[in-house]
Amino acid sequence: MNEKNVQKSILSYKIRMRLPIGKRFAEIIKKALDPENYVYIKLSVEGDDLIVENVSDNVGSLLHTIDDFFWCFLVSYEIIKDASRYLKESYREE
């Protein structure tokens, strides 16, 4: 084993993000995205926050995974927000 391979195997990159989106939104998004990301990203809910964690031995892979997660997160968040707004308006009309 050469020195380059040894160095690569001991490096790892970790990211942990706390997204303050409210407990209900965090729970819904976790349930929606867990099947998509279960191998790459660990999702959990702490209080009103969605916790996102990822570990990788390659910084490029880490960034790609987080970028992919945020696209999925953004779509999910906007759909939930719009559905919530629609339901509130529907109940007001009744």
C-alpha cells in the first residue's frame, strides 16, 4: 500500500446541519426523504429542527450528496408550504 492510499483512507469529511423549519414540517420532510437518502444522509428531528448529517471520504461526493439533498428538500418544503396554505384557505371558506 502506498502513502497516497493510506492518507486517503484516514481522511473523512462530515457535515451536520440544523434546519429550523418547525417540528411538523421537519417530521413530514424526514418521512418523505428518508427512503431517498437512507444510505447517504441521516435525517432526524430535534425539537423544531431537521438535522441533516453526512460523512464521506471524498469532499466532492459530500458536496454532491448535500446538493442533491437540498434540491429534494426544497421541492418537498415548497409543496408542504403550498398544501398547508391551500388547506388553511379551504377551511376559511367553509
